[in-house]
Amino acid sequence: MKNFSTIAHPLKSQMNFISVNGKSTPVSFRHALFSGIANDGGLYVPENIPSFSPSFLSQLENLSLHEISVEVASLFIDEIPKAHLENIISKAFNFPIPLVHLEEKIFLLELFHGPTLAFKDVGARFMAETLSFFLQQEKKEITVIVATSGDTGSAVANGFYNVPNISVVVLYPSGKISPLQEKQITTLGNNIHAIEVEGTFDDCQKLVKQALADKELVTKRNLTTANSINLGRLIPQIMYYVWAFAQLRTIPKQVRNDNIIAVVPSGNFGNLTAGLYAKGMGLPIQKFIAATNSNDVVPEYFHTGKYSPRPSIQTYSNAMDVGNPSNLSRIQFLYGNDVQKMKTDIEAMSISDEETLNEIRETYKRTKYILDPHTAVGVCAFRKRSQKPEVRNQSIIVAATAHYAKFPEVVEKAIGEKIILPPILENALHKTKQSTFIPANYDELKALLLS
Ligand SMILES: *Cc1c(COP(=O)(O)O)cnc(C)c1O
């Protein structure tokens, strides 16, 4: 492991995290990890954004994803000794995150090579390993409960699969997630328990909230949750922006340019927040494009200065169907609530289903690369914008957030060909579903959890 001993942190004391609502005392990473949200209802953010040293940034192209990740993690987390952080990162990031050249100056950061084929594996696996580290020290066991509309459940289930001292309960709405997603959640077994709820996603979420508010249950089962606002899922997402930049540096100059635009397909805006932190730490990203589908509350907010959250509408890029993005409060905090300042770093654009389909089709025709609907929203946003002349001398890094095979219906409609499932999905389809069916009734859930 390389040691960046030349990095000077003269003012670095303990790294603390504060609530964006400002009414709660600073806490350690461990505290923020276990509690998820501050007791004033706000999301946790770092008290200060740490800086990369010039020596670290100048030798990035010689570093591995592992080395970069350890450095990022140790700048935020000072309660886990470095040797253990290395171990956590080895276990969490056991898949590659390649930067792939699509065409012209467009590169895709393929974040989907983890077990559930979406970028949420990165955060879920890191969070599971850090929780497990603290639990081993305390000789304690916990139960993690989550409600899912599809993708989060499979990432959390896989991320926490066979992690010691943690059992996971995933609630999903019966018949309302895709067959593939259901298999991904219900075929693991061991410490993963799938509960099929006769009801909607909202019913599942309500049951989870009731469970987390039930003191008896929380005490008896050491109940907590692994939702996406947890810092344990956000911090690891900073690492791959740095890794993308490191990979870009190794590409010949004729193909790439040092001015970088990062395009982030966005729903709850966690991925974008992590990218903004990477920039704040000194990573030279010139601009971010936040690409949403028709759920355009953030593009509208940037345009009008007025934020009007509303119920989400269903689109082809369903993991981004969010009408009130939870991480926006972190972004507002970072920019002192000043929309004009946000706009100097971020452009927000909304892409329709029509444009998404068209992007998948046209990109496939030209390059044979198959974009998933979420990544297509990102690529399309860049293309719309790049009609402006000043962007010619830039490299574009699009966060490729999912593998296309997770969305066969949409992709087949776009390219007019049958999708072949990768082995990891094909295998899950042939395994036997194991789940417990319950009505949307809290007493039944509680009895099950205490049995
Ligand atoms: C969750 C998700 C997103 C949105 O990410 P946020 O961090 O919530 O903005 C984009 N694409 C895919 C495939 C996802 O699963």
C-alpha cells in the first residue's frame, strides 16, 4: 500500500458529521452510520470537506481503485484503522469499475459490474462491511430492514449477503417488482429474509417505518435500516469519480482532454452529491450535468429558483422516478442554498422517455454499445447540450449506472432485438424463490420478526 505521508493535514482533528438542519450536535462516522439520519431530521454531511494533497492528485494514474478508495475512505473515516479499511474495501469492491470509450470524447464509467448489475452495489457493499466491522468489535448482532420497489432491495440483499452479525429483512410489494428483481431478492437465503407484502411499495415503506418506531422490536432485534441517505452508502461513491479520472489520465492525449464534464443520471441525487464532494476535495472536474427523466423537479428548481416537490411519475428509467430527491438538501447545504452558485458547477437537464429510447437505438446503431435506460438519459443529456460550441474540447465521463440486461423490455423495444441475459441474472432466474407472504399488517410483521 502506498503511503501518502507527504500529505499534510495540519488542521485535521477528528472528522465529524453534522446535520444539514443544524440543530443536532456533530457526530462520528460510526454514529452517523448506525443512525442514518440526525435526530433533528436532517441528513448528515461532513463538517468540512477534506482536500486531496497535490502529491496524491499528481500520481493518480499510477494508483489502483483499491489504493484510491483507501485514501478517500481514510480522509472521511478516522475510527477504522487503515489496515481494516483496506480489508473492508477489498471485500466491498471485488468487481472492476472500468472507464470505457464510447465514441468521440465520450467515456462511460461502468459502475454495474457488481452482483446486482447496478451502481448501488458500490454503496451497499461498503456500508455492509463497515457496519460489520463495528459489530464485530462490539460482539453485537443487528437486523437491517428495508422496503424496496426493486433495485435497492437487491443491492442491499446482495451487499449484506453472508456478512457476519447482520441479518437482513427485505419487504417488497407482491407482484409489483419485475420477476428478475424478485429472484435477485428471494433466492439468496442464509441471512437474507424476503417478505412479500400483499400491497404496494408505500405499504412496505409504512411497515418499515412502524417497525423502526417500535421500541420493543428495535431493542430486541437491534433493528436499523440501510436506506440510501446513509453516509455509509454516500462516501464510497466519491471513490469512483477519482478512479475515473485516474483511468482517463492513462488514455492517449489524442483521445481525451483534461477538461472534464461528468454526467450523472440522477434520481435521489446521491451519486451527484458524491461527485460534488470529489470536486470539493480537489478533483478537477469542470462541470456536472445532472440528467433526470421526466421527474424534473431539480431542473425546474435550477431554472426558476423555486423548488416544488411532487409525486413521481413512472418512466423507462424507473430507478430515477423520484419527485422529492432526498440528497438535494446536501447539495443546498454545500452551496449555502444559493442556486446561482449551484449553477456554476451543475447543469440540470430533463430527458423524456421518447428521447431515452431514441438514444439507446441510435447509440446501438452507430457503436453496437447497448445503453441501459438510466445511462441513456445521461448520454442523451450530454448530446442535447453539446450542440453548444464551447464543449468541443472536453472529455465527457458519463456514470453508467446499470447493465442493460436489467431492463430487457425497454431495451428490446429500442433496439428491436432479443436481449441475452448475463449468467448472473440467468442463474438467479433458475433458483427457487424463498419468501414469506404477509398481508400489509404490522402485527403480522412484528410477530414474524420476533418468532
Ligand atoms: C438509483 C439509481 C439511479 C439514481 O441514483 P441517485 O443517486 O439516486 O441519483 C440511477 N440509475 C440507476 C440504475 C439506479 O439504480
